[in-house]
Amino acid sequence: HTRTKSQLPLLSFLLPMQYATKTYWNQRYSTEPENFEWYQTYDTLNEVLKRCLQSHSRESLLYIGCGTSTLAMQLQSNWSDKSIKDVTHLDFSQILIEMQKREYEEEEFVLGDATELAKVVTQQYDVVLDKALMDTLLCAESSAGKASKLVKSVWEVLKPGGVYVLISYAKDRKNQLQDAEWKGITVERIQKPSKAFANLPIDEDENFHYIYIAQKDAT
């Protein structure tokens, strides 16, 4: 595939409000169709995700707010145990979904709103992956309500014992995760690629992204 772009992570604490709007993303994907990874790439996430998920079933994975990221495809194809069998990509931009379907004919792409997953997906998943989607929803004017809907929506489509993998720039996303009943929530932090904060006088905590693993009860 030829659509590639330098995968520099955004200065994630400066997310503008338009990131929560469908209009912005449709316009952006119309002019910037290249593959782009927010925050972290497969190379930087591979080992930590493998460690976080090693004790969990991961046969089916739903990647919400997927954008042009190829992270889930790479996890599926590169993990030697071939434990990820079924990957579904979901985004609310019709322009993006149509474009990705043409580019990756063998992959599954679904048009839909991640805050209403039960309306658009027909199965439950072992893993729901969210890299920056929660953060973009929190840019909206009604951000608290949108984040709460997202968490409840994800919980609903997880299999018993399934996990919500939330990758965020914020160290306090446990607050949003409390809107569903989880068996437990663990947090890992991973250093931002250096170009994300070079020459910026910022707090030590801003040097990291955070990976939240929220597990649904198995019963």
C-alpha cells in the first residue's frame, strides 16, 4: 500500500474542538488520505500491548475511531501466535470508510458512531481498541455526555471478560471509565516519541501516553 505519511505524534494536549466533529474529519480525509498514527505507532506499542493482553482472550478486535491507522492490521498480521483472528475497523466518516474499503479490500470497515455501537455491529468482541477517540470526544461542547456514552457503548459490545484498551494522553481517564462497571482497570504508561515534546518546557507527566485496560466481568 502506498498511502503513507510521516507518523509524527500530535502534541496531544492541544486537541482543538473541531476534532469532535464529523465535518472536520470528512474534510481532512478528503485532502489527507495517507496512513497516519496518532500518539504512538505499532513499533512503539507492540510490546506493551502484547504484555497487557497476554492473559486475555483477543480473538476478535474492534478498532473504534480507526481513522487511517493500520495498527490493528499490524497486530493481527505480525503477532507470531496469530491470536487475533477477526478485526473490525469502525469510524463515523463515510469518506474515510469508503476510501479504506478500496485500499484494504480484505479488511472489514464499518461506518458508525462509536457511542452507539450496538446499533452498527452485530457481534461482541474480546477487545475494543481506542487510540485517541476518547480524547477527541472530550473536545466537544457536550464532552462529558459523549464520553459517558462511549464507555457504556463499548461495555455493551464486549464479550464477558473482554477488555477495553484505551490509549490516551491523559493520566486521569479512569474518571471517564467509571461510567461502566468494570471488573478492574489497570494503567500502563509509555513514553511519547521524542519529537512530540522536544524543546518544550512541560511537566514530566506530559512526557507519557497512558494505556488503560478495563476488563468486563466474565459473568
